[in-house]
Amino acid sequence: MASVPDMIKKQPTRIAVMFPGQGSQVVGMLSELTETYPEIRDTFAEASTALGEDLWEICQDEDRLNQTQYTQPALLTASIAVWRILQQKIKDKPCYLAGHSLGEYSALCAAGVITLADAVKLVHKRGQLMQEAVIGIDTAMAAVLGLEDHRVENLCEQATEHVDDAIVGAANFNSPGQVVVSGNAAGVNAVIDKVQNTGKKAIPLKVSVPSHCALMAPATSALAEELAAIQFDQATIPVIQNRHARVETSATGIKQALTEQLSEPVLWSKTMQELADKQINILIECGSGNVLSNLAKRQAHPIASYPTDKPARLDKLMEVLS
């Protein structure tokens, strides 16, 4: 039987690049690549100058790296650093870009919609706004495993209706059988109990803010103001955005989708299905870790995916593309 790389070589190469979101950060991320690629430290230096914070040093400090206002610009910078390496190495221009939650900003930066300087400042502010929105609120997120999307949504509705003060909703539709729920602790804990009653698993997540739920609504108007002040240019590569799992072509449409994304779920499974429908046969995960590559294996129509955050992983990708 032909291997996956052999099967790919028999088809026209159609690449999509995906950019990871929060949860992919690792202390010392991309350190191995700096030995060969000066672009890594150069990109971090550029972003640090724009932000007024040493992002490379933050990446070596677990406490600061896991504070959302620093996690977001650090991950975005890591993604753009790897993107700059890939641009020199890959001869076939990607057909599409996509990013998971925060990663959408990385994708838009890679597509030339927004500059790196503006992007790191924007996501730093986004992180601050998200944190401020839930001051004094006991919040939580959990990954629900093994239930269909609609069943998870129904459990969230039941918790909201029947548990006092509960706020909870589906935040990330990551892959078939994996949905992340987000809200206040009362709501998320109620959903965890209900999931366990079905015999399935719900795993609490260590996060500093409950992304993509109604608790983020107070931050949306302030984020919209930040977005309005930044120039968005025409994308050089189409970006499939989280809000509706489609490409927005106007600056107004892109900004609206980014604003709504803050309090609405990430439609990642649908995004991956869109890429499959568009005959994408290679996915490149651009940035820290391999979270998105692992999710790609679980999709209804999986696409061969390659992380790029270490020299060996980057070499494997280049071998496949050669």
C-alpha cells in the first residue's frame, strides 16, 4: 500500500497553512530552530520593539507566558517567525490560510492584511480586554469528548436553564467528538456532571479566561474600537475565518468576524471540512506545537498535516514537498 507522502505526490499539491491558538504555547518554544534560522530571533526582536516588551524573554518565563495578554502576542510572533522561514522554503504558494481562535490573527498577518507591529499590539490588547471582562467571576472551560456537537449544545442549554446563574456554551468545535465548553464555573461544572452521566468524558482545562462565550461580550465593543483604528489591507492569500468558516474579502467583513469571534464559537471542524472540500491535500501547522495537526487526524475527512516548530519536523515537511 502506498504511503501518505507517495499518495500526495501523485496529486497536484494544494497546501493550506494553519496557525495555532492559546494552549499551544510552551516555555522555550522555537529554541531549537534558532540555531539554524536567524529569522526566529529577528522576528521576535521586531515584535518586541513594537510591543515594548521582550517577547523572547517572556517565552522563557512560564508565569508570564501563560498570562493571556502575553500568551497571545508571543504565539503570534512565533507563528510569523516560522511563516517567514516557510516562505523561503516552499515553492508552492498556499491556497488558503486559517487560524484557530488567536491563530486567526496570525493568519491575517501572514496574508498581509495586518502588519506584525499592529498585530502584536492588537492581540496584547485583546488579551487584556478578555481578562478584564471576567474580573471577579469564577470561570472555567472543559473539553467534552465522545459526544456529537448537537448533544453538547443541548447540555449547555439545559445547564443554563436549570442551574442558578449558570452561563455556559460551546466555545470550540475542534473535531468530531471534541467540543470545548466555556463559561462561568457553575455552568461548566453543570455540563461536566451531565456529560459524565452519559458515560463520556469532560476534562477541565487550565485557562486564564473563558474564551468564545457570552462572558466575553463586554469586551467586544472595545475590541471593535481597536480594530477600527487599524488599517487592514487586501489579503494576498485567502483566510478562512472562525466565525462562519468562510473567507471574508472586505476589511469591514474581516473586522466584524474578528469582533464576533470573541464571544462566538470557533468552527474549526467546519473549517477543516471546507479545506477538504477545496481539495487541500497538505496542511502545514505554522508555529508552536502540534495541537492542530493532532486535530486534523480526527476530522471526518483527514488531511495529512505537518507541524514545523522543530528542525526534525520542518525537515520532514520539506521531504514530503520535495
